[in-house]
Amino acid sequence: MKTFPIAHALRFLAILVLAVLTAHSTGQGQTASQGAIKIIKDVGSLSPTTQPFVHPGIYYNAADLEFMRKKLATKADPWFSAWEHNKPSDIEEKSTPHPVENYDSSTKEGGSLYWNGDAVTAHKLALQWALTGNQADADKAIEILNTWSSTLKTIIGHPKMPGEMVACGIGALNFANAAELLCYGGPNGKKSGWTETDIKRFKEMLRIIDKPMEPFFPGYNGNWDGIMMNGMICAGVFLDDHAMFDHALRHYIEGEKPHGGLVNYIYASGQCQESGRDQSHVQWGLGSFISVCEVAWKQGIDIYGAYDNRLLKGLEYTANYNLGNDVPFQYVEGFHHTISADKRGMFASIWEAPYQHYVVRRGLEMPFTKQVVFGNKVAKGKNGETGPYRPEGTFVVGINWGTFTMFKGEEDPQAAKKH
């Protein structure tokens, strides 16, 4: 009988372990707690989720956070310079939350002036604490969450134009990410100091915020449903609520006419429902869909590839047009006759996450998205000024600071010099 040399066996084992650890540390593989990824191709692949939720597991899992910590410690770019560009400012670290008892999206006095800002600030501070362990950042994030949860009682509805629905999505996704980090994201198992009593009250507030989103609003422009799905799926993870998580997941895959969900928002050609409206709102929709997919991925579910990579097609179509190229456009009865040039060439901070998934993680081609991410003369900002796309900034309705939080490709030693 032929024997297999021990040295060869040990060498093979070492290679295997290294491959597993590399996949884990880069976030490109699954974590041990996730196991195998469940692939959802279409509505026929859907089934209720039953597996315990992974924590942390909304936009960032444990491997992501450790990856970011290492890049900060070694000052590796593009990550280090990206976070230096986006980390909490002195104003944010000293900010005073402005909660309201009855949230009314139609008035500044009703909370709309501060709701988004407070939620994003709490999210950013909680991430900074998860990376550095700086207690002052945790304390301020907790103060924001506690002040809102101890004050908010109702969400005022508006029957004709229910802006509170999309506002709840924005609030839920950022508040939930902040809470997830404070509860599960501490470096080396560090606790944030958020009390069980306060956490319980915050969870009750999240359910208040979720309620207006439950019916969705497919009759309006589809970015609204995207934002609501995003807020709902984020809240579902933090609350360990499978019904809430599944409701968002099913709406993304199954959708509802005329504009709700993946296939009603992105057509087979890649054209989007709002491509004829303006290029700003269509990126809000795409960015929200990306965020929903990333949360599902963190929970071991792949909906990125649903309907023959429909989301990828929408992203490439939109990137192609905004880079100045011609794209086909099909008139949809009752809606836009031509593609819109409004905000054309202005890129929202949504492109790193899909590039990370489809290209770095999955090995697929996204030539136009790649041109955006690595572009040096793309338009950014309200004034359309041109410059390097990186680093991504705050994207209120989805994944934020993507160059730092999402990208896991090759290092870029020149990044610090660019910014």
C-alpha cells in the first residue's frame, strides 16, 4: 500500500487553512457562523428564513470590522485616507440630538430637519467606536439613540404623499446599524455600556418606525420602496425578527406592480424605472437595492444574482449613460418618453459595494462601474465639480463610506496623495 508522506499532508493542510483564513479575513468568503450561502434566483427560490441571525450582520460583520481595523492600524490606502476623509468631525462628536415626540415628515418642526442627520451621526460614531474602542464615540451614539427612543411616540401619516414612509426607511437603516455596532461590534469583545433597559426601549422605537413602511408604496417612484426595504431588513436583523426580514426580502424578489421590487424597477435591458426621471433618484434606487442585497449576504443569502444578475445590469446601464455614452431607452406607457439628462454624470456614493461584490467577490465583469470607481475625472457633488471618485462619502439612504467599509481589492499607495 502506497503511503502519503506526512510532510506533504501537512503542507496541503497548511495551504487549505490559509485559503480559508484569507477568504474570511477579506470578507470574500462566508464566516464560520454563516455556513453556505443560500442562492435566491427568483420568487420560486424564496422560503421563510429560520436560521439564527448573524451578529454583527447588517452592513458589517465581524470579518469586515477586523479588516477595517487592520487597514487603519497599518495606514493602508485607499482605506486609511478614505476614513480620514469621512470619520466623525468635531461637530458630530459634540452634536446635540433633536428628537420629537410626533414625527411629521412634512415640517421642520416635526423632526424632518434633524431625523436623518441624527441617525447618520449615530451610525458614524458607533462605527468609529467599533474600530477604535474610543468610549466617547460610543457614549455620544448612545445618547442620540436614547434621546430619540425616550421621546418618539408616533409617526404622523399623510394620505396623499406619505413622505413619512421613506423617512422611516432612512431612519431605520441608520439607527439599526448604529445599534448593531454598539451591541455586537466592540473591538476585542468590548462592551459599549448601552444598558439593557435602553436597548429594550430602542427596539420598541424601531417597531414604531417600521409600522408605516409595512405596506410599501409601489405606486410611486421605485426608489421609495428600495429605501423602505433597506430600512426594514436592517431593523429585522437587529430585532432578530424573521417576519420583518422576510417581508423586505420577499418584496425585493417578488415585488408589486407598477414599481415595487427588483424586476419592476430594473428592466431586463438594465433601464430603470426612474432612468427617465433624473440620474440622482435612479442612483438612490440602485443604492438602496445594493444595500438590501448586502444585508442579505451578511445573513448567508445571495439575492445579488437574482433574475440573471438584474441589479448588475441596472448598475452598468446607469454607469454607462452617466459616463457620457449612449444607451438604448424604451418608452414605458404612462411614464417617461426619453432618458433624462438631469444630473447626468453626477455620481452618488453607491458604486464601491457592487464593485466589491460582483467583481472582487464573484469575479464578474463590470467595465463601466470600474471606470466610475477608479475614475479621476468624474463629477461629484451638487455643483458637478470633477475629480477622483474616491473616497465615497455619506449616502444617507444606504451603505455609507463604501471605499472604507466595502472595498477589499488591492491596496492603492497613491490614494493618500489624491485626497
